[in-house]
Amino acid sequence: MSPFATLPVPSEAAKLLRLHRLAQERRGLLPNSVDHREIKLKCFARWLEPRGLFDATRQEVELFLDGRRTRDGHKITSRTRRSWLAQLRGFYRWAVDEDLTATDPTARIIPPKTRSVLPRPIDSDDLLLAVRAARPELKAMLLLAAFGGLRCAEIAGLERDDVIEAKDLLRIRKGKGAKERLIPIHPDVMEALRSLSMPKTGAIFRRVRGDPYSANWMSVCINRYLKEMGINATAHMCRHY
């Protein structure tokens, strides 16, 4: 989980976000998707202090997005800005539908245009090097991304019941609406999963303290490992393989 998720927010905002979280859970959205949106909403709530979420104006939403920066201090891309706007818009649409507010400050904001980007897969030799040197858990993550095309959120969301060994299939649940699809399991992926001594139930990938990985934390772990190996690639580039 992002360190920003644990920072305090105003009590009124905290109450609203709990209600919003419950509504998403009732819709069956994946925990990683719910966490992702909540982190962004908490960030906006803290930025607005001492004013509340329902006091925000269209101009303030735009200024907030203008101020977003990457970890290395650069302005966020149009694609990332569009993602932030979508998370805020989802919250306000829910609030309007629930008659908690009459106005949506995001309603008239036009999402930025984004250009299509060609996939940039990890180099084959780099992938082989990374897989051979990885500990069992990280090896399974890398192979699920490279040979299954899974996003970090999808890998983090994998549960024991999603591995259908009898039919060599893997059930993938996508965050938005928790849509499901079945894909064939590559033999190397199946071998890597079996080497983990998978639990009987629940999440396959867990942190040392026992709780499941978040999508963000898994991405950080994979990217850090690749950097330590001297490989110029990311978890998402493994997926593009």
C-alpha cells in the first residue's frame, strides 16, 4: 500500500470515503481498484483542507491536477492526468446519485487527449536474466506478466481458486467491474506457481506480514529488482513481452 494511504484526512472526508468504499465493495470491485481510487481521493481531500470535498470547484480540481508530479518531480502525463480525473469523477458521480451533493465539480472538465503508445517489451535476454536470478515468488510474478500478459493489479488479485490446474487455465479478474476471463497457463508459469507451495485459499502472493500485495507495491518490488539487476525495464514492459 502506498505510504500516502495512511496519512490522516479530515473527519468528514474520512466518513464520506468509508461510505464510498462500501458502495464499491458492494459492486464487487477488486480491493486493489478500490484502494487505488481511495488513495487519490485522500490526496485531494488533504489538498482541499480546510474546505470539504463538496466545497470543491471546477477550477480547484484543475489546479489540483496541475500540481500533480511524478516521483522524480516532473509534471504528470496527459494519460496520468486523465486517470486522476476519472477517479475523482467516479466519486462525485456516486455522491450525486446518492443525493449527498447536488454538484459535480468534474462534470464540465474535458479529459485530456492521449495518444496511442506502441508496446515496449522487455528484451528477451534481459527477461531470461531476470527470471533465472529471481527468487521463486518474484520469478512467478515476472512469468505471469511476460507469458500471461497480466498487469500488476491482476497478479496481485490472483487467488488460489483462480489457478484451474485440471484444465491448465488461469482465471483473471480485471479491476473495473471485476470482469473475468480465462487464459491458458504457460507451462513455465504453472511450474513457477507450483514451486511457491500455493495456499489452499486466498491470495497467492502475500507480503511477509501475511497481507496480500497491492498492485502498487508489487510494481515497486518488480521495478526495484529489475533496476538492481541493471535491466532497463519495468513491470509493465514485462507484460508487453
